[in-house]
Amino acid sequence: MQSLLETEDETLLRDSARGFLKDASPVGGLRENREKSRAYDPGLWREMAQMGWSGVLVPETEGGADMGHRAAGILCEEMGTVLAASPFISTSVVAASALRNAATDRARHSLTQIAEGAITYALAIDESAKFAPTATALTAAKAGNGFTLTGRKGFVADGGSADRLLVLARTGGAPGEARGLTLFDIEADRAGISRTATPTVDSRDHARIDLMGVSVTGDDIIGELDNGLAAIRHGLEAGQAAVAAELAGVAGGAYAMTVGYLKERKQFGRTIGAFQALQHRAAHLWSEIEVTASAIANAGRVLDEAPDQATMAVSLAKARATSTAKLAVSEGVQMHGGIGMTDEYDIGFFMKRARVGAEWLGDYGYHAAQVAAVREF
């Protein structure tokens, strides 16, 4: 049955993605990645690229599918449902969105490589415990015809495995100021860069990146000097909408697993799903997931149709998705009972992913403040 939130083509995309991921990346695949100490399954990423997913936001002129942000959100939802690990959001959403606005030959070449699945990116922006781009203190000191980058970035998603980095650095001003920031696109193995794995509860690839006297040139700059926030804005909002969509998928996956358990587990001679108190909790969760799905769909549509006016829709989607995912995984673990806290059951993996996703690219408080600012509260 087609959702009222989707076109026929979008429904076909969702069905295709769901069928593929069910076989190629079941929830149990996370255990395999963890056991092999790898960020993601490279074979799975190659298959995603062959299906055109890696180029979902890359223009057709650069070899991409250019399906739009709503389509990217659908893919993220389905990945979230099975906890599929990949560099999709960092590379195919954040980096692709930033690079397609750069309009340089180098950026176009990188977009082609992204569409082919040949390179991956990571966004090196956070320096403290919370998402705060204007707080950037990493310096880009003038050195001859170029700059020298010195400083540290933390909580860099996909930072340990990425081929290239988008680094936000300060070329002027002081931490806290929006002006004086510049965005650089550099190789992850450039001299002076060191990467340290940062273990997170969701067993994904996160890293701390230290830059000690890294030489960069004007060719490495994306957008305008001292105006890096403008260069990365669309990439950030696209990424925030994508993370929100993934969290919606996490909520949906946790809900489905919990309802399945309620229908199977017996207590006092009857399935626990027959108890009205648990039915009420499940019904409430379903309602929250449906409302959040509308916010996710709206964010994708606004990004496609009016990207310069997307802040409100994106932050609303991220805030709601964070809240809904938290509710879904908490209810899931509780309704599974004590076994919900064990590693043997997959429901705990959903809780861990929801916790990390809640922080990535801005937590609930950050996005609630964004909505309030747009509404002039």
C-alpha cells in the first residue's frame, strides 16, 4: 500500500531498498562488523554504489542519479531500520551537497568519484562535546601562498576510514564568531594528519583527528575564504535531515522488533501483547513514529524545493526524530524485560545507535533552539 507521504516512484525506491537491505545487511551484520573491527562492510558499500545510492545527490552530468533529498531520506530510513553501517551520510549526503555548490572542476571530479563509490568523505567540524560550528578554534595560519592547519577535531563520523576530509578552520576572527571560518577539502593522509579511533557505543567509525602544521593551498578551499559556514550550510542541513531520517528508521526498526516480541513472549499463560497496558504503550509509540515520518518527509521536500528556507523543517525533523528514537528504544528495551539489556538480543543495538545519532550534527537542544530562533521566540 502506497503511503500518502510518498509518490509512486518513492514507494518503489523504498520497497527496493528494503528488500535489498533485508538480505544484504540484516541487523546481525552489525555483529560481524564489530567482530572484524571494521567500520562497515566494503562489499555492501560497493553494492550500494552499483545501485546508484552513492550518487543519490550527485548531478547526472557528473555521473550521479540526482534523485534528491527526499529519496536520500528514504534510503537513510531503510538503513536505520536494519542498522546498516556505511559512509552514506558523510559522503553521499554531506560531502556531495557541499561539493555540488562549489562549482569547480575539482569539486565536479570529486562528485564523479563519489557517485562511482571510489572515494569516501568525513566532515571534521566538532571540537567540543557538542555540535557548535562557530566555536571552531582550529587555525588556518597564512603561510606563503597557502595556509597551515593546526588543531584538533573530535567525534568525526567515518573519520577513521574516509579517504578525504572536509575541515572547517579559522582563517580569521575568534571562536564563537561566524565570520573568519573557511572550509578545506583535503586528503585524509596528507602530511601532518593523524587519526585516532574513538570507540562509541554503536560500534561505528568515529575518530579524533589531529592536524599539526598541515599545508593547504587556495585550491583546497571550498566556497569563499572566511565564509566557510555558507559553503557547508547546505551540506550540514542535508546531513541533519539524513540523520533524522536514519533515526526515524531506528525507531521503526525497534518498534517492529518490540511488537514481534510482544506477540511471541508468553507470561501467565498468554502472550504479553494481550495485556492492555503494553498495547497502549505500543499504540502511543506508533503514533509518535507516524508524526515524525511526516516531519522527515517535509524536511526532504523543502530541501529539494527551497533549500535556502530549509532550516526550520530540518531542525524540526532532527529534534522530533531524536525524541521519537529515544522513546522507541527505551520502550523496546523495557518491554523486552531484563533480556533487553543483554548483548544477545539485538534491541540493545538500536538503543546504542539512537544515542549516538542523537548527538551527531546537533542534539535535541541545539535543534529546538534553531526552531525557536526561526520562529523568533
